[in-house]
Amino acid sequence: MKRLWITLTWLVFSILILIPLVVLATGAFGEGTSGFIKALARPEALHALKMTGLIVLVVTLLNGLFGIMMGIYLVRATWLSRRLRQLFNSIVDLPYAVSPVIGGLMIVLLLGPDTIVGAFFEQIGFKVVYAFPGMVIATLFVTFPLMVREVMPVLQELGTDQEQAASTLGAYSWRTFWQVTWPSIRWAVIYGTILTVARSLGEFGAVLVVSGNIINKTQTATTLVYQDMENFNVTAANGVALVLAVFSIGLLLLMERAKKRKEVH
Amino acid sequence: MNNTWIRHKGWTWGFRTTVLLYFLILIVLPIAGVYVNSLSDGWSAFVQNIADPIAWKAVLLTLQLALVATVINVAIGTMSAWVLVRYDFPGKSLLNSIVDLPFALPTAVGGLMILVLLGPHSVVGRAASALGLDLVFHQPAIVVAMVFVTFPFVIRAIQPLLEELDTSAEEASYTLGASRALTFFRVILPAMLPGILSGAMLAFSRALAEFGAVVLVAGNIPGRTLTASVYIFGEVESDNEAGAAAVSILLLTLSFLILWLINLVQTRRADT
Amino acid sequence: MHIEVRNLDKHFGQFHAVKDVSFSIEKGHLIGLLGPSGGGKTSILRMLAGLETPDSGDIVFHGQRVNNLPPQEREIGFVFQNYALFKHMTVFENIAFGLKVKKLKKPAIRERVQELVELTGLSGFENRYPHQLSGGQRQRVAFARALAPEPQLLLLDEPFAAIDAKIRQELRTWLRELIERVGITSIFVTHDQDEAIEVADEIMIINGGRVEQKGTPWDIYKQPSTPFVASFIGESTIIEDVNRLKGFENSSQASRALIRPEYIEIGHAGEFRLLSATEKGTVRHLHFRGSQWMVEVEVGASRLITYRSLEKETLEVGQEVHVLVHRAYLFNEEESWIAENALKADNVSMFI
């Protein structure tokens, strides 16, 4: 019985995850190493990877910073009423329930060229939708809960005792944060950062809607994979996808390590 | 000293306002925007948009397929969680690490992987077509894509519960004369049930919303392989934003309901 | 530091935690706030520290009103119930924290930490982390950390609550001696009367958000000013109808009485000089308490508890004995007072 279950589990994992990974890797090298390099060396591929990198950078910085603050406020803010904190707390999760496509649509509806705000920005020469800012906003929306949700439980478990102790010893909030709170939440923040990087790296639906997927302009790595498939350019799609997959696996390994450290502290 | 205190307060106030505004503008405003936008032309316009057979068939199909995917996930997820917690076997830590891979992997890459695996030129694809089965660009592929993307939810929801479950509860059941099967159904399963439930609901809501993996493997034929999120995408592409928004709020409301239910299940569990 | 608190009031939502509390504390005294859980002791302590803001009332340190000072500027040391040690810092770093905040020079910090490490008997543990220490050691670190910046007032919230009963005793004596040596005004919160009696110069009994009584342990024991204090301190039995008790027949205004075991004497007829002041009772239970017997004796409708020396003749259950109630703490709805056994006094005067 035990044998059977173990075998079945191996089978599920193999069919669903391991074999597809192998197929993807072999597909990328279907036309040899040169085919793989050629697929990646295309100007549009390089541009798409650069776009993805930029989005990851901006989004991780912004949501990392604001996510930590929001997490702290939701757990600690005595200046917000309990009710309001509970309400905000449930709103934080909403992006999880929103299909990425809808997330993208929201940005278009709000900031598209036909809207008041969008038209205003257009007039001052600042294009939001079908341009980099819109793609960043869409990704920000999708990844916002990740950091908040990592930081909150650690803060809750930590309690306020150590912070209060610091204050009776004469330390003000800035010093208390850096010397007392930060060392305790550091690994949760690192974990949240990795999650945010992974999610913004892989964001597809929202970015596709907002970007318009314009080659060499607003195309990201994931939307390039999509376009390559639409054009039946399988090897090229596999190549770019493999690069993304390798990054994701790397992030996953980092996550494993961060998780262990997070548990120790 | 008084001066620094005031300055300090001003900073704090500005900082708090910035963070809250960021949060409200980024999350609340867009969601409210969709609702306002699609209901602003009146109720009848909204109903008209929903009544488009392509639209409601897409929503219905998505519900059906997501349900099938969830059922499959509950079965294989429960089994995998059990095996990963209770048994020791070669490769256990490897499997445990790659559970999360579908979360880490871009969904478009996930879709591509399934496409390559089941495609007409692959081994599986050829075998299936020899049997007269169509996989890719048909409903089975959509289900597989949904299962792939939501695979970690059920496992990750059950695992901590199983680890928490004291083996002495089981042993007590045996000493009271219960058989293995009875013990499983009366002692172990009830302990896993909250995890199965919240995992299943999370998986279901994610499957409903899934776009990246599905758009790559689905044929997008209205009524047969066109899911709701792909429909919305199509409407946006063809500049029918009102139609897209109408289906969106249908899907959104559904997802929010599920999210609320999950919260309910979890606070219940936290209370006991 | 001289401390004065006037009309302190605090609500937590609907809950009225501290009700119009006033007291003052002499410089150098060690005060115990004693009372049942949820009575407002910790709230008072936290308001003194500045961790909680009072709704109204004044807190005055050294003649200066400190209500608006944040905890950082009150020059206090606070020992938390669970110590709240910084988990990611070593013992040395924990103790040095407050000194670094004060921007002391490194050699000065090292010297002061060394001094405290020796004072608290933590030598050799400077580089350990809190999770590598025992409960008693952690408590010492918390104590050293609070004392390091040389505060004017030391506040301790249930300092021994998280420690094994065995070590607790040892730590109490240690703490008392240490505070005496440092000579700092200290206030500690406890729900354990033995602890308060043993450690404190003065005790404040706090109940339902009010100060019931303030005084030395001996005064409070001897002259409890409210029924609550009388029942909270020491052991006691409550008698519903005191007028039925021999020697207390004329206590007409009182309805109830509180009698401590040590107010009662039991024994055979031959053991009493004033047999007329005693009445008859029946031994209902005998409990061996290590150094003495605890006896439950039934007198009329009430059951009294007292102790009997092991040196005296051992009693048996069901045995008829004489019971002498020396005094009782009487109270009714409005007031309370202590009454001596009337017959005893009369008899004494008669014999003289």
C-alpha cells in the first residue's frame, strides 16, 4: 500500500512537473546550442528580457518598501481603528482573487487614452497604458499582497515587548526599528522579496493587456514567449521560456533557504 | 527640542499618508473602477453584455473546467501531502521542494511546457491521437493547465495540518479497536478537512482566474474552449472594454465570494 | 526618585482599568503592587513607564509632571514579564543597548556592562544568546539591561512569573539584596502575596482598578482596611453569622466575620486557661502539612480552619474539642473592624 502511494506520487510529480521541464529544455536545444543562442540573441528577445528585468527591479523596490510599511501598519498601527485595520487587511488579499487579465483591464479602464486621467497624462507627454508605467502599475497591483503577507505573521508573533523594552531604554522609533524589529523580520522580508521577484518576473496576463505587446517596445519575456508560440516559432519560445524557468528554479532554491532561516529566527 | 518634536510628527504623518494612499490608489481604486465602469451605463447595458451567449458560455465553461481541475487537485494533492508528510523515500526532499515550482514558474512558461508535452508532435500527443483523443487546443489541455498552475495549493494547505496531527491520536484510535480504514476516515480525514477545503477553494478561484497557461493551450473556440479570462482578453483586444468589464465583474464577484469563504473557514479554524 | 501619582484614570475601550488612583512613593523604597489578575496593577506600572497614556490624572517624578514625556525620556528601567530580551543580541549587546543609545564611549560601555555582569553573576555568559540561557539567567540579563543606563526608577512587571518555583525563592532574595545595594526606587507587580510580603518594603493592594490599601506588609496583615484586603492577605475563613460565635454575641452591627487560622486555638479542656471563653467543636478533617496539622473543625453551623503543632497530642477525626476564637475581623455592608473575644477580656479583668 505504502509503495503504491509513493509510486503514484512520483508519477504525478513526474508527469506534471519533471517531464515537462525536461521536454522544455530539450525543446530549447532542438536545433542545437546554436539554435538556442540564436533565439536568445534576437534583438526582440534581448529587449524583452531587459524590459522584464526593469519591471522586476522597479516593482520589487516599490512593493518591497510599501509592503513592509503596510504590514507594519496593519499589525501595529494604534492610530488606525481596529475596524479599519481589519477592513484593510481583507482588502490586501483582493489581488489574489483577481485574474491577471482583469488586473490589466482595470489599469486600461482607469488610465487608458480614452479616460480623463489617461488623456491628461498623454497631453503632458507621459504615456501610461501601452507603455512602461502602465506595465509597472499592473505588476504592482498583482504582487502587492506578497510582501505584506510575509511580514505580518512574523510581526504578530514577535509582539511589541522587545520594542517597548527598547523604548524604556531610551531608543526612539528609528533606532528601535533598525536594531530591534528589523533583525527579526529580515528573513521574512527576504522571502517576500524573492516571492515578489518571482511573481513580477513571470507576470503575463496583466502585462499583456496593458502593454499591447509591441515588439521591441513594450514586449516582456513572457509576452514574447506567447508571441513566439502564436507565430509557431517553437524553438525560440522554448529558448526564452527556458531562461525564465532557470531563473524561477533559482529563485525557488533561494526560497527554500530563506524559509529555513525564517524558521530559525 | 520642541521644534524637533513637531518636525518628527510632520514626517510621521506624511509617511503614513503616503503608504495608505499608495495602498488605496493601487488596490482599491482599480477594483472600484471596474465596477463603476461596467455599471455606469445602467443595469440593462450590463445585462446585455452578460447575455451575449459567447460571454456567458465562456463563464460557464470556466466554472466547469475549474471544478474538474479542483476535484483532480484534491485527489492528487491529498495523496501527495500524505506521502510527503508520512513516508520516507528516496527523493522526498526533492519532491517537497518542487511542489512550489508552479508558483515560481511564469504561467506562460507553464502553458508552454504543457503544450510541448501534450502537443501533436510529442509522444503523449501522438499516442492520444492514435486513440482518437484530442488533447491540446481542447478541453483536456485546459484542465491540465489549470491543475498544473494550482497544484501547490491543496498540498501546502494540508501539510501543516498533518504535521500538527499527533500520531498519538491515531494510536489511541487503534488501541480502541478501530481498523486502519476507520481510523483514517474518522480521525485523520477530519483533521485534514479544513486544509482540503481551503486548499480546494484557493485552487478553484485561481483556476477560474488563470490566463497565461490556458491561453497557450486552449483553442479559444467560443462555447467549447474559450474560457472567461481569455474572452476578456479578446474583448479588450477588439476594443470592447464594456463587454470585458461586464464579464470581469461577474468573475471578480465570484472570486471575492470564494475569498470571503476561505477567510471564514480559516477564522473558524483559528477559533477552535 | 520621589514619585507621586494623583487621580490616575484609564479606560481600555469599555473597560475601566484604573479608577482614580493616588499614591506617593518615597525615594529608595521598594514597593509591591499586589492584587488579583486583571485588577489594574500592570496598567498602573505601564503608565508610570510611559508605555500607556492615562485618560486623566498626573504622574509626578521628582516634582516634575511627566505625563507628556515619552518612555525614552523618563529615566526608568523596565523589566518585562517575559523579559523581552533582544533575541538576536548577545547578553553583552543586550546590556549595552541602553548605553549605546546614550552615546557612551566604547570603553565606558564595556566597563559598565562588565560591572553589571559581575553584579548579576553572569560572568562567562557575555557572548551567549538569550535562547542559550536558563529562565533565571534571562531574568538576570533583563535586570542588568534595565539597570545599565542608571535609571532613577526601576519597574518590574511580574518579575518571577516565568520562573520555576524552586529558583524563584533564591531569585527573590537576590533581587531584594541587589535593589538594596543599588539603592534605586523600585516598583514591582505581583499576584503572589508571599512574594510581595517577602520582597517589598511597602505593599499596595490593587483590586478592581483601585488602591485598597497601602502600607508595610505587617500593617496590612494586622490592620486590613477593607474586607477584600483581609481576605486576600493570609489564610482565612468567612463566617456568615458571627453573633452565634461564643465571645462575639454582641457584635450586633456586623453580619459577617473573617477568621484567620492563627486566631483560633483548639485542644482538650486542660489546654485552656479560660475554658469559659471556648466552645465545643468536632474535628472534621486532619491534613498533614509537613510541619504542622491543618485541622478543619465544625463549630455550630460553621467550619473553621486552624493549625496545630505536631508537638501537641494528635487529634482524631470526629473527636470533640474546645475551640477558642481569639479575635475576628468583622464587617458589614458599610464598615469593618477588628474585635477581640469579649469573654476573654472580661474574664481577664475579673481575675485581676
